[in-house]
Amino acid sequence: MDDFVQNKLTEWGLSELIDKFKGKGIDKESLQELGDQEIAVLIPKVGPSIKFKKYLKLLKKQKSTDPETVDSSAQVSASTSGTSDKGKRKSDLQDWSSEWQSPTRKPRLDTKPGSYSEGFILTDVKDIMRCVQKKLPNQDNKLNNFLKQSIHDLETDKRELVGVFGKTGAGKSSLINAIIGEKNLLPSGGVSACTTVMIKVEANRHNMKYEAHIEFITKEEWKDELWTLLNFLEDNADQENDEDYCDTVEKLSALYGEEWKNKSAENLMEFKHFKEIPEFLHSQRKILTCESATELSAKLVKYTRSDSKDREAKGVKRWYWPLVKCVTVMVPDNDFLQHVTLADLPGNGDCNKSRDKMWKGVVGSCSTVWVVTELNRAAAEDKAWEILESASSLMGNGGECQRIHFICTKSDQSAAGDRENAKELKHFSDECFQVFTVSAKEFLEKNKPEKKPHPDADDTEIPKLVKVLQDLNDCHSETLNYVSGALGILSLIQGASCRQGDDKTAVCTELEEKMKHELDNVIESMKDTYRSFGRCISEGVENSKSSWERNLKSVLHPHKGKDKGFHRTLKSIVHNGGIHKPRRKKEINLNMKLASDLTDSIDEEFKKTFPNEGKSEPFNGIINKFSLGTKRMMGEGQKYKDVELQLTFLNTEEEIIKPKLNKIIRERKKIIYSSLMTTIEEAMQECYQRAAVFTGAGSLDKMRKTIKEHVHNSGNIMFEKAKKEMLNELFKLMEEILQILKRTMQESIELSLKTDGDSIPDVQAELELVKNHYIKLKGSPGDEPLVCILLTTGSMRRYLQPNQVPQVVQLFQDGTSIRMVATRCIRNHQVPPQAIQELTDAMNQVWEKILKDTIIRFC
């Protein structure tokens, strides 16, 4: 039995099998050849057998995906076999050194984000925590309940949202198909056939099928929409060539064919119209499951596309997209969508309130936005900026967007290339902007499995977009957070079980005083923030009072006296709560216009206080600066040795609570920012309802007059109320953050230093395993401290050449056993056998110090 097998069994938590494997002569090579029959003989117990098979499978997978990794012992023995004279041994030592320093050799543990080894660590730590949870006593007390809840709360799933915007026909669906390598997944086509519902694309982590989960609006919502659509057609019967009129006819014809004509809303809600989709009638999701992307696309088209001109050619009798709220497409065997969702977003929202609410929620949650524009169209550049402008408040201060990418697509119907036009568009680039030029068709053609790589493969930047998604998919921080949380919980359990240090009063007092001081700092910083917002929004109120008339005029009189056709637009505005959403033109939002001076006044302060960029921190970083000083205390040696485990727990709790608070802030800041327009919108509803009743001659002027008089009479109160609501939401957020921070840290101090666990299990072995995993994730011990210790330890100086130090550092970092390192280090010296044991003991002391120093430095 070699060290490799012993190390693996220990790493897998199966150290009880070491003697049995040793007796059977299982070495590294035979370990990886074990079959089910041999495993059943070696490990008769079902539990350990299942666990062993799982880890062995992962080990084999690692070997198959990393064929260049070669065991160091094999390399060394090959260079030293058959040698006896001293000079030759010196030459072999130099060869050994050069092998370890070779930049082409891969390290044994790949801890880069999202790597196999990182996935193995996460799996192992989750298994450990599940076992620990089972070991906890079935008692109803504060400590036990806290531990069980904390282990449960470790389960997290990071998900990044990428929103894909673009005008009809720009190629959003084709782009997504190319990026995920599925040419026929999302239905795509010309301008006459466009995606009309929101489609989310993510990995299928449950099976190897292609699935689509279709969510419908409710029956009540469709009945209300039907009533609005039919009334609109009746009121505008003489406007058959109007764009809005045509869009309404298209929507009704898609679902009902010609049957909707001369029918009431009640008639159109009869069961016969929905017998193919009973899920709609029962408010359930419809799930499509297919073996291939092409098959799923064919089934999905009727739920996502507006293609009524091609109804008969596709054999589709009814198109159900008017009833669909959202479609989630799940793709099997896709690595970079494990933690990323691509959202194909149609237009600028939706007239249907349910779909529009979902659209705004998704836009506000996007960390990255792709604006897709087609180079071959003269209006493409203006349209791209128009889309960005219309949703900017939702994405920026009212959302989480950190990156905006303009993606310029070549027309896949045109043979002409437009790379030069792309260069002209790249003036958009700024700190948070990037521009990519792509052709989905070219990329898919050049990357067919049967073709060789095309010499112009770099002509399209789709691989760069794939890299963007791979970076977003990086789950390293989530793995580290899980392992860090597990380390804290195990430290608390072990500290409670061993009950070291009876008198912890002094430590409690010190920590509570430090907590009070730190909370005072947070309070003072938040007070400054509140005062700054108060000054900014007060200025915004004054600006609104003086400019409301000008802002109203820009909406109510957009054509400078030319009112032809505007009657229908204003009618739509008052019927839809101040908003008009034409399908192909820019949205008109009267509420947003009235609130514009308020939002403008706080934009800069808001951006500074609640930044979306990852490198910046909310509330000027005061929350992330909060610290009980546990790192310093752990570094002071004997003074706090008896409470070292408790301090480790407190430190991890401190690090866990900060991301949670930042997540709360990200969500609540959207409410704070949107409260300004929400208050204006609510205050204007009465006036819209009164304006909506006007019909016939002179109704346009009457609607304008009603709106203007309302703002004139109640505008000052409305703007002041908006200020009050925004500041109130800000205050509530600050209060909640302070309460959570104080309650969490106070409870943690009490649990770790004022509570003993009478029946808490010993978890020392589990703690050491998780501690080692934590160090691997955080990074190997720094070379300089290790080099210093290696060169100053007595036994090291006797047996270790200075030029061997880098090799030993590498061996330690690669996870080679200490005894094996010691053996290699002194094999070129004429020394007695006990020297190996002496050096092994010395290295153990060094490594224990390194582990402790690393924990202190990283925790």
C-alpha cells in the first residue's frame, strides 16, 4: 500500500479502511482498477461502500480529464533507479529539481474556480455536514436548534442573470443558439417571425433531456386583457391601418383565428378554445420533454413565436403565445449555464400587467445586459440606444447591472460583411461597456463537428461571449462560502463539546464592547448617508415644482400643434395608468416624466451609496469594515488559546453575515429607487380614471386639461409625498441592517462563549478535514513563510539543501505526504534510517504551524 491510497482514504473520510487496504496490497494503480465485485469484498457495509464508489468515480473522472498529471514518485524513481555513485546522485537531484520547477507540469490539486477538485471539495464537505447533522442530539435547545438551522442554511445556489435585449429580427434567438451550441433550440427566423414572450435558458441539472417549462398568465388576467383589446378595436374601427390596431388584430387572430370576430369576451373564454392547454385553465405549468433540441423547438414554436403568416405551412392551428407569461428552456450537458440564466427579453415590457411585472423583475435582477443590434440596418444604432435608455433606470440604480455589452450581429440573410461598421460602433465602449461583433450563422457553420476549424474562426466573437458566461458561471465564491460556513459551525460544535476555558467572561466583555463600538461606526455612517439623500431629494422636489408644466407639455403636446393620431395615444396612456407601450415604437411613460427631476436629483448619490460594481461596497464600505477583531485575537497566541475555536466560529459568522446583508441591500435598493415613481403613479391614478371617460369630439383637449389641472392642484403634495416615501424606505433599510447585524453577532457571542453543550458530539476529525479543504480553497500557504521556517528549523538545516527548498514547497502544496517529502529530501545523504523519522517529525511541526498561521491569516 502506498501513500497515495492512504491519503485518499483519509481525504474521503474512510480512514478505517486503511489497514484492510494495506493488508490486501492495494496501491495507486490497483485502486483505480477496482470493480464492484472487489469493492463488495473489501467494503461489505453498504454506507461506506457507496461513499467509496462515489469518490472512486470522481477520481477516475479526474484522471480521464487530466491525462498529463503524472505522479511525482514515478518521476523521481525513474531518474534515480540503478545509480550508486555520489556524482550521479547529485545529477539526479538536479534533474528532480528541474522537473518540479517545470512550468508545463500540472499541480495535483487544481483549485481554480469551478475546477474538478473544487467540486470534489464541495461534495466532500456537504457529506461531512450531513453526517454531523445526524450526530447532533435530538434536543430542543437554543444551541441545537441554531446548529441544525445553520447547517440547513449552508445550502446556497448562486445564479447570474444575463438579459438579452434587441429589436425584432436583430437575431437574439440565433445568438443564444450559437452560444450554447444548439443551432435548432430556440425558434428563429425573419422579421415576420419574432419571439414574443420571455424565454429563459439554463442548464438541466436533473436529467439529460431537453425541457421547456411554460408558465401561463391567469384566466382572469386574459379575460381582462380580452375586454381591453375588444373595446380598443370597437373604439378605433376606422383605424384599420394603425399599427396598434394591427397588433391587436394579430394577437386575437393568433389564438382564435377568425373566430374572435363579433364575439364577446365571455364567448372567447369558453373551454373549446383551450382544450389543447388544460394547464392554462388550471393555472399550472405545461412541461415539454424531448430527446433533441430540434424536437423541442418544433413543439415550442406555437408558445413563443408570432408567425401568423406561416400558420398553415407549419401546421399550427392556434398560436398560444398571447397566453404565455414566460418559458424556461433547460439544456442538458451544459457546463457554463450551471449557475447562469440567459433571458431573451422581448421589447420594452408588456401591456399585460402580469407579464410586465415579471419583465421588470428580470431586468432589475440582471447582472449583465446584452443589447443585440443588427449592423445591416440603418436604424440599428439608434434602436440599441433607445432600448438601453428605456430600461436604464431598471438596470442601473433600480437594479443590479454591472456590465452592458453591445452585440452587433451580421445579417444572416445577407452575404455582405459589416466588420467595418462594427468598428464605428465601438465608440460605445466605456468602463462598463463592451462591444462584440458576431455572426451566429458563420459560427455554427464553421464549428460543425464534421468540419475542420475554419481559418477565419476569430472573425466572429462568439467564443468571447462564451468566455463571459464561463466567468459568470464561476462558482468559486459559493464553494468557499459553504466551506467557510461549515468550518465555523464545526468550530462552534467542537468548542462547545470540549468546554475548554471555564471563565470566558473577560473575552465576552471585550467582544461586546468591540461590537458596540463597531455598530456606532455603522450608525454614524448611515446617518451621514441619510442626511445626504435628504439634501438631494429636497432639491429634486423644488426642481419638480418648477418644471412639472414643461415635463407635462413634452408628453401631452409632443408634435408642437400637430395632433393627428395623438388622440389614440393619449387614450391609451390614461387607460393604462400613465403608460403607452406600442409594440414597435418607444414607450411613453407620463409617470416617469413627472418623476424625472426627483430621480435625477438622487442618481449620483444613489450610485455612490448602492454601487452595482463588484469592486465597490454599499454604504461607503462601512458594513464590510465591521469587525469584532477576532483575527487579531487569534493571532495573539496563548492569551486566547482556550477560546480559539469560538473565535474561529465568530469570525466565520462575521464573514457570512456580510454577503447576506449585501444581498438584502441589493434587493431593497430597488424598492427605494422605484418608490419615487411608484408614489407619482399612485397619485395620478384618479386623474387618469377621470380622463379615460371622455369620448367623441373635444375629448383630446378634455383629457389634457384634466391631467394638467390635477398636477397643478396636487403636484406639490405629490412631490413631497414621494420624497417622504423614499426617505422612509431608506430609513427602514438602515434600521433592518443594524438590527440583523446586532442580533446575529450578539447571538453568536452568546452561543459560542456563554453556552455549553452537554450532549454535543466530538467533531475534531471532521473539523480537521474541513479546515484542510478551506486552506486549499483559500490558497496554499505563502512561499515566503514556509521557506523561512524550512531554513531555520534545526533538522531542516541538517538534511535540506537550500536549493531543495522550492521543491519542498511545491511538494507540500501538491499534497504529497510529509513522510514522502522527508524521504526524498535526504535520499542523497549517507544518513541513518532514524534521520527520516527525525525530519518527518520536524516537517510535521512546520506544517502544523503553517496550517495555524494560514487559518489565522485567512479567517
